Amino acid sequence: MSSAPASSHPQSHPHEELLAHLTRTSPLGPREAARVVAEVLAYFSETAEEYVRRRHGELQARGLTNEKIFARLAEELPARRVAAPGLSARQLRRIVYG
């Protein structure tokens, strides 16, 4: 077993520290932890538009009317983490410099 520091090895997973934490603090094995992390990241990678479309379908399948669905979406969306939109270099400069 090598005693070289972990930083000398390339990371095999972009969320290596999180995976190590999950396997230390839960009954999850490395493969299960990686799957859970992938699922959570996928869940939060939805854009606002993707979330609205998906959620609309779910609520419609439960029999809610559009009036109730849109009111509920208006309540849910501000609390929902969604993926940031793709921004051009110009848009990024405008954010930084106004």
C-alpha cells in the first residue's frame, strides 16, 4: 500500500470526496454511492423549462386542472434549484462588469 498523498493521484471521479464521505457515513458501498450522486446531480440539472414541463405532466396525471397546476408551479419554482442557463462570454462579461 502506497503512502503517497492522495493529491498525487488523478481523481477517478469528479466527486471523489463526496463519494468517500457517503461510504464512510452510510451503509452505501462505492458503486451505490456513485449511483446516488449521479441521480441527485441529474435531478438538479434540469432547467426551469424542463422542470415545468415534467412537473406539469405529473400534476396533470393526478387530475389537477391547469389553473391549479400553474399556481402550484409558481409556488414550487422559486424554491427549486435548477441548472443555470448556458451563458455566452458576452453575457458573462455583462454579469461581471455590468
